[in-house]
Amino acid sequence: MFKSIELTKTQYKMISETLQQVGKLLIENRLTLAFAESATAGRLSAEFSLIDDAGKFLKGGVACYDACIKESLLKVDHEVIKKFTPESMEVTKAITEGLASLIPAHILVGVTGLTCPGGSETEEKPVGTMFIYAIKDGGHLFSERMNFQGNREDIVSHTVERTAVLLEQNLTFKSNL
């Protein structure tokens, strides 16, 4: 159902290169990017802001850690949160869609998940479960459920890395069409 991913130090170092490559692809294709972040709480926006010429593609982001912010700012239906939990693909999709009315960008990426105990974790959805959902020009670009091992920092870092890899894969594939 989901991928369990552990990255080595070499792979971790490569993320910087991947982020730079994503930045180049976004600039080459004249695409803009924005984030709706729950579990990563702004880390994606921060990491992408460090890419060379980030001002040419990064529009911004919304940290929506609390469910109330998901509802009030990103217009996620309370019943969706109640039915699926704040840490679910359904809510991740909803925050991504809700971001479109706040930040105009070609690519919108939403992230939710469980970085520590105390959320909606279960045996089927343990701590380390993360959800990524991306839209490009109003249509689904990619989505993925993953499970990372480690502490909060590790889980968030791995999520940033995986988001960069997914963006690179999809932007490379799309620009070769």
C-alpha cells in the first residue's frame, strides 16, 4: 500500500542536487510552485527558497499544521477531516486544492502526515506515514503515501527529499513529451 523509505547519507547529500535540478526545470519550463504544508510546517518552502534563483519559480506556502487552519484558510470540509483524519490522502488533496484560491501557481503541492505520536496513527498508519499530493495547472500531477523511519527531523527531511524527487521525475517526464 505504501513505500517504506530509508535514505543513506549519500542519498541525503544528493537531495541538494535534486532540489537544484527541480529549480532549473521549473525555470526552464516557466513554471511556478507553491506549498500547503501540515506535518512539514513550512520546511518545504524553506528548502525550496534556498535553490538558486528561487524567486523565479517559488510563489510561497501555507503552514496549516492545525486542522482549524485547514478548514478556515484552505476551505477543507470539516466532515472530510472527521471522516478521514487530518493525516490522510483525502485531506492532503483537499489542502492542495484549497491552496489554489490563495496562491496562484502552476504547481501546487500539499503534504500531511504523522511525524510523532499523538495524531491519528494506527497499525495501518504508523508514525512516519506521510502523504504528498500535487496538482499542475488544475490536474493531478502525482500523489504518494510513504512511511519513513526515524525521529521527527528525519521524517520531515525525508519528506522534503521525496517531494523533490517526485517533482524532478514528473517535470523531467513532462518536459520530454
